[in-house]
Amino acid sequence: MRNLTRLFGEVKRYWGILLCILLLTAATAGLGLPGPLIIRYLVDNLVERKPFNIPLFFGLYVGVSIASSLVGAGLSMTVTYLGQRFKYDMRRKLYAHMQTLPLGFFEKNQTGKLMSNITNDVATLDQLISGGFVTLVSDLVTLTAVLIIVFRMNAYLAAWSLVVFPLYIANYLLHIGRIKKRADEIREERDVMLGDLQEKLAGAMVVKSYAKERFEVRQFVGQTRNLLELNVDQGMMGTRMWTLAEFIGSGLGIAVIMLIGGRQVMAGSLSPGSLIAFTSFITGYLYGPILRLIQINDQIARTNAALTRIFGTLDTEPNIKDRPGAVALPTITGAVEYDNVWFEYEPGQPVIKGVSLSVRAGQMVAFVGQSGSGKTTMINLLSRHYDVADGAITVDGHDLRDVQLASLRRQVGVVIQETVLFNTTIRENIRYGRLEASDTEVEEAARAANIAHVIEALPRGYETRIGEEGIKLSGGEKQRIAIARAILSDPRILVLDEATSALDSETETQIQTALERLMEGRTSFVIAHRLSTIVKADIIVVMEKGVIREAGSHQELLERGGIYAGLYLQQFEVALDQQRAERRT
């Protein structure tokens, strides 16, 4: 019930459209009611062989039918607009809210589930809004009017027609709990299937590389079979409920009316036309709406899971957001201070433990360490994808938590290990770094990243779409496009999270030259497995289990003979072995 109340709160914003629908619904219901009365008039006059105006009867019946059709068409168009507008606004609201949520939200939720939330869940609600809502309003109006009419026609017979109502209620209560439970199970199973499907399609290269196509087909068939069985079971329960409800109304209810009403006709207290009209009102305008209301309850039970998921997403509060009174970060020089920083992803399990580090504007800082040592977390805290649990990080003396997020991230350029390019043109992928940049600036950024010659050699150059038109970019070329995007954003602080990891030695040399030009005058934070790429860093920070073990220049750390020196000598030996192997071949 809470979900439905919230849904009504979302829908009532369209009060103008709702009022129009209400009026058209009332008109549609009203125009449908004269039909049985006209038939009563016809039958009674025919039975009693009384003369009556046939053209008037014909014109009245046709006129009511035409008016009903026109009003119904207007109602259908208005309802369609409401449904489409609701989907548009709800999807926009969901997507906009997701954009405010931190990285942790997306790490905990599969992409397929989030996509289903915006597409399937909202579409399910649209069916309830544009179909169930109108049916509910129409049938409530019709029920009210018909009850008044039949009780005025024959109160005794009308009272007998209601004796089947307790059976309707018992039938509904018998089935609705199980239907709702099955709907929740279907929703969960579909989410899992969509999440796995998105992951496996995105990882097609891995699937094929390990020849696991048949295994994946079996996995998918198993999931879809489970979904099939759940859907069939739910459909069967809904059919049983609907069939029993139809039998109660069209079977038992009409039998009672024919029995009681037939006796009244034989006794002369009820005309044949009145019995026919009464039966038409009951079957078409009383039992019919009751059946549809039961169907709506079935639909509500089916969509409750979608409502829970949508409102669950909307209720997720961004834990990284601007504080009240947060100020825009002015243009910075790039001095960064980590002051006794603590951080934990899970309560009681710190991954950064009391780290302090001072970086002057324009310095290059390199983080070194084993996987899980805290390197990436350090730069994620700097970009404020997460907030420190204790201590503080400042830029030019400004606590990151006291400045507006957008103003901070506009001055921090990031190139991550896993290159992310969008399925649009190369030009637009680079321009994503600064949307207002001119074509000339985009091309200059590409040249700075040593990728311009590759782009210009393509048939459509910068207008080539990523992933389409037969384009085949290597990992290094995609990485350089991402670097061009960072160059275009002209950040004061540059973050390179293993940005050269996907490059061969020759390409890496080209990129390193471009990055050195880019890093001039900027504060740079670099994560790299190849220590040869960071020998020029002003500060090399060696991390282990969330703490800084060593910090200093390349030469200082070598002379110290500690962890860094060991790592460097190990990589140096590996490189020599590779060179010897190449010479032998």
C-alpha cells in the first residue's frame, strides 16, 4: 500500500491530464448506460405489440454509439499521452538520480539490473498507469451509477445480485498473496538474468578465448527456464483467479438473477424488457467491472516488485554530495595535502591507515605497490569518489569536503586503466573532456596524445564512430584517445591510473613523451606497474596494506635499498631476460 501511495504522489503531478481523463471516463461510462434502457423500451413495446417510433429508436441508439466512440477515442489518446509522459519523466528522474550516486553504488549493482530498472520497471508502471488507472476510475464510476440504477429499477432483485460478492472477496484473498510472491521471485530472477547477460555479452572476448560458448548457453538456458517456470506458474494462478471470478459472476450471479427475476416476470411484477435490461446492467456494468477490478489487483501485485525497485533506487541517498554552504573551488595551482587520512570500504576494515603526504604544485607523484595496497584508493579519494573516514585531504588549502564536487572534478583530469569510450564519433569522445571545445582544440589534443595520425588515416577521420563502421582500434589507440580527452579538459591535477598499461614499448614511448608535455606545470598522480615509466617522478610513494612504507625520488629509494629498490631490480632483471631472449630468436 505504501508503494501505491508513493506512486499516486508521482502521478498527481499530472493533475490537468488526470482531470481530463476523469471527465472523459465519466462521459464514456455515462454514454454506455442508456443502452440497456433503450433495449428495455424496445423489448417491452415488442412484447406488448405497442406502436413506437422506430426511426427515433434507431437514431437514438446510433447517436449514443457514435458519441461513445468519439469520447472513447479522446480518452484513449489522452491516456496514451499520460502513459508516455509518465515513462519519460520517470526514466529521466531515475537516470538523473543515478548520476548523483557514488561509485560504490555502481560497484554493488549489476549494470543489467540498473538498465532493467530504467526500462522494464518503468514500462511495467506505465501499464498500470495508462491501463489499470483508467479502468479503475471508469469502473468505479460505472459501479456507482449502475448500483443506483438497478436499486431504483428493482431493489429486491438488486440485493439478490450482490449475494455473490463474498465469493469474489474470498477468491481474491485466496490467490493474491501467492501471485504477489511469485511476482517478486520473477523480478529477482529476471534481474539476475539481465545482469549476467550484460556481463557475458560485454565479455564476449573472454568467453570465446576460453571456448566457453556452450557453457554460457547452458547457463542462460537454465536461467530462462527458471524464469519460464515462474512466469507460467504466476500465469496459471492469475488464470485460476480470473476464471473463478468469471464463474462467480457470469455463472452463479446470473443464475440467481434469472431465478428470482424469472419468477417476478411470471408473477407480473417485472416486465421482460426490464429483466433483460437488469441482466445487461449486472453482467456488463456490475459483474464486468468487478472482474476487471480483480484483474487490476492482480496487475498491482505483479508490479509491486517494480515499484519496490524504483523507489529503492530513488531512496538511495548519495553519500558523496555537496555540503550545505559548499563553495566553488577557484582555479588552483595543485598543492595537495593528505593529512592523517583513514578510509574503509567496509566498517572496521580500513584500507588506508593514517596516511600523510605533502605534494607541492607541479610535482609528479607516483604510487607503487602490490594489488590491494591502496594506490587506486588514494587517487579515488583525491577525486572525491569516496570521502575520508578520518583526517582530511586539501587542495591549495581547501578541504575537499568543503568545495562543490563539480568545481573540483573540473580541475582533475583522469585517465584510468580500463579505457572507456562511448559509441559516438572519435571527435565527440575527445570533446567529452570539455564539451564547449572547438574542433581545432579537439584536434590539437589528439596531436598532443600522438593519435592524430591514426585518426586522420581513417576514411571518416574524426567523424568515425567508435565500435561501428568497421573501425578496429587497438588497445593503445583507444588509450591515446582517452588521454587526448584528458588533455582537452586542461586539468590542474592529472591522475593517471596505469594509463600506459595497454601499450607496447614503442607506443608507450610516444605516450610518455606526450604525457611529459602534458604534466609540465601540473600536479600529477601516477599509478604504474612498469617502474621505468616513473623514474622521473618527484616523489615515489611505496604503499603496502594501506600505509606508506617508503617515499622519495627514484635515486633516493634506490640508494636506500628497501622495497622499491627490490621491485626495480626485479623488473630490471626481467627486462634483461626478455632482451636476451629476443636476441637469441
